[in-house]
Amino acid sequence: MLEELYEKYDKLQKKYGDKSLHSIYFGGKKEHPKICFVFMNPTAGNIATTKDWDGPRYPWLGTKNIWKLFNQVDLIDKEIFDEIQAKKRKDWTKEFCEKVYKNIEEHDIFITNLAKCTQIDARPLKDDFYKAYLKLFMKEMSIVKPEKIVLFGNQVSSIVLGEKIKVSEVRKKKFEKDGFEFYSVFYPVGNGIFNIDKSIEDILYIKSK
């Protein structure tokens, strides 16, 4: 079961993450979603990373930018998106977090990070950090069994696929590995915000396949 991975991810947080923060897990449709979205690793921008948080530990809670992407590709209801954009970080209650991810589940998607080790900020991590999570990540995928898996960015794509990947050279290309169908897409937030239009275009293409 997926929940059995929590303890292992928390153990790795103590080794690879900031010891003052919680690790972040995953959320959305946990059985055969149409698309699984795989990001890099969580940061303290997620409200669920604080030690006093006792709610769900889903990705991107309390943030705004990533939901703009999901809104643009019609993977979150406009009503929910507008609520997210209107809320301040402190206004994200446990109930609202569940409401957001219930909607994500209804859109048949699953959201996770390759590495669950939360850092204070969006500092670059060495490949070894991500590689330490690869086996557990593939276990996660074997339980969830998504139809398609979207890998965001060169680093995540290269580590998961086991070969040097430049997203700009493999847009809309299908990779098959371990029985899964992968696509590499530009990272759409932070420094990657300048490529969000390309991310949107490619996700719409993947959705249509």
C-alpha cells in the first residue's frame, strides 16, 4: 500500500532534507490515473512541511503558481482555482487542502515529487539526492499504475529514464521503461516559469493521446 511508503520517505527526510521540516508525499487519484505529474522535491513554501501541521502532506499546498498550470490545461475546476488564487498561505486549512486534492482526483491525475526531501528553499540538489529516492519512486508508480507519467525538467527526466535528457530535444516524445509510458516536459515554475507555455502545449498534447 502507498501509505507504507510514508515511514521510508520520512526516514530519508532526516538524511537528505532539512531536519526542521516534514517530508511531503503525494496526492490525487491513487489507482490507475490517466496522468501522473512528477516534480523535483518540496520546499518550505508548502504549508504542510511545518512540524505543527497535522493535515495531509500533499504537494504544493499553500502555493499559487503551479495551479495556474493545472488551470491552463483544464485539470482543476475554475471555481477551485479561483479560491486558491484568492487565499493567502495561512488561509489553507486542512479541509481546503482536502477539497483541492479531491478535485485533482476527480480530474484523474496524481501529483508527486521524485524526491520527497523538503528543503528550506528551491536550492539545486545533486543527482545523488534524487537517485536515493528512485527505487521508492518506482515502487510508488507500481502501486499507482498511471497510464502516462510526466517528468518535469532535465534532471528528473534523466534520473528516472536512466539516460541524459534535454527536454528541448525530446518534446512530445514517448519513452517506455519498466512497463510505463513517460514524457519529459519543461519545468513550469520557479526559473522555469519562462517555459510554462511550452509545458502547457506539451501537456495538452499528452492529454489528447
